[in-house]
Amino acid sequence: MENPQFRARNMLVPHRDEAVDRDILGPGVMPVLDGTPGSVRWAGPPRPGSHNVDVYTGLLGLSGHQVAALSDAGVI
């Protein structure tokens, strides 16, 4: 973590981790491309499935009632 080469090449970069509600040091984007270098904005969702409702209602077009029914039935 303290290797100066890792830091110089942005192989370790700070980013937000919602699970611990603070910035952490984690892996950067490799390889770094000149035209589209990429970046790390966050560590990911705080728990698996935390975006399921957004996906089911937004991308799949299900209603909130349909999502609740599937959840109650143990499907999701």
C-alpha cells in the first residue's frame, strides 16, 4: 500500500465506500489509457441487491406492487 510506484501509477486510489461511510484506498483502473483513462468513483453498493428495485422497476418496467409480490413469494 505504501509502494511509491503503486501511488505514482494510480494503482491505488481513494474512493467512497458507502458500507463504512468514508473514503478508502482501493485498486485503481488498469490499464490507464490516454484517450479514456477511467476513474473510480465508489466502492460499489453497501450490500448485494441494494439496487434491485431500481433495476426491476426502471430497466424491467415492473411496478412496485409486482416487485413486492415477487419478494413476498421468495422469487427475489
